[in-house]
Amino acid sequence: MPAQLLEVTDLSAGYGPTRVLEGVSFSVPAGSRLAVLGRNGMGKTTLLATIAGQTKRYGGAIRMGDTELTNLESSSRARSGLGYVPQARCVFPSLTVEENLFVGLKDRDRSAISEAYEMFPRLAERRKNLGSQLSGGEQQMLTTARSILGKPTVLLLDEPLEGLAPVICEELMAAFSKLASGGEMTVVLVEQRIQSALDFADRAIILERGRVAWSGTPAELAAQPEVVERLLGIGGLH
Ligand SMILES: Nc1ncnc2c1ncn2[C@@H]1O[C@H](COP(=O)(O)OP(=O)(O)OP(=O)(O)O)[C@@H](O)[C@H]1O
């Protein structure tokens, strides 16, 4: 399946009575990469969780290609081709790396596991290790690889670099870029490491208190240091 367009229209959502997102609209063309930026607590995780169907939606619509996701359960969204790698790394600690990967295969043949090892050779080296024996970076690779084995056409990544050493971040970002460059996947990346996210993305949106406060290309953002300072709280980009 080729990558699909992701379109979010006037989305409002939150948790129980707490509204977090208000009137969020953006679209990510098929095969492109969007960075979602913003200071802590501005609604980035809530946005991805809402697209994945895991929060309370008050209004608005979410469409992936020709599929209207808005009223689907999260499991149906996943079956429709939506991959979601949440912030918490979900590794089964008592299963080996390979067994963890089997979980991601859905109805694909076991030989497809080689795709995960190709993308993350480190996982091949650790294939017999238990999930509990992996480093943070290896856990992130495993969680991501498991999601990718399901062949998502739209992939949501929530802070994959959190807590990882710079060298592992580079390795992961290179793997994400490789994945996205094949044109088989549309990627939405939430990341606090702003420069890494902008190096990866074609476009970015910045959330402020649950609304889209800015959108544009990484080059446009780099040319607006006052926006960077006001919405991201850093002195500038390089
Ligand atoms: N389960 C929840 N129940 C109620 N409120 C929540 C819940 N999760 C998050 N919130 C609130 O929603 C708001 C947005 O949080 P969210 O995690 O989406 O922000 P974020 O931009 O991803 O932040 P960070 O960069 O710190 O991860 C915050 O005010 C947070 O306190």
C-alpha cells in the first residue's frame, strides 16, 4: 500500500471534561513528513493520541486517504494502516526481541522479520535477548520496528529520541529518514529535539495551548527567530 494523505480538520479533543486541543487543522501529503513542535504541555502527545483514537474527541474530523477515521475504534484505525508509536516504549519484558517482533507481524509471514533487522541491525544482534535486557535506544528501535512490520501507511512517532544518547538519536533518525524516503509512509513526528525534527521534516506545525500557532517549512521557521523564541523558548535554530 502506498503512503496516504493524513488530514485533520477542526479537531477538538481532550480527556474527560478537560479540553486540550481546540480547532486543530492541518494536512500531511502522502509520503511527506510533518514535525509537530511546541513547549511542554501544549498538546503534542494529545494530538497523536487523538489521531490514534485514544482520547475523547469533542469535534472535528480525521481522514487518512479515503478512509474516515473519526469514528473508528483505535484497533480499526490500526487495521486501516495507521501506525502509532507512543511515548512510553511498549516492550514485552519477558519476551525475546524476536518474539516481540512476531507480535508486530499481524498476518504477515515470519520471514518479514528480516525487514526489522535490516532497518535496525542492532536488533538482529540482540534477537535472543529479553525485552527487559535492552537499553532505552534498543527498546525504541524494537517498538518502532514492531509498528513498522505492520506496514503502516501513516506513522505517528511520539518523542522517539527522549532520553537517548546523541549517537543513538542519529541512528534512529537515519532509520526514520530511510523509511520515509521510500514514499511508502507518511510520517508525523513529535519531538523535543527541535533541530533533529526539522532536519527530518518537510513541514512543521507548532502547537500553543492546544492550537496550531504556526505552520510552515523548516527553512521558514529558521528565518523567523522571534517565532522560535516565542513558541519554542529557544534562542534560534542553526
Ligand atoms: N490523561 C490526561 N488527563 C488529563 N489531562 C491530561 C492527560 N494527559 C495530558 N493531559 C494534559 O493535557 C495537556 C497537554 O498534554 P500533552 O501531553 O498532550 O502535551 P505535550 O505537548 O505532549 O507535552 P510534553 O512535551 O511535555 O510531552 C497538559 O496540560 C496535560 O496536563
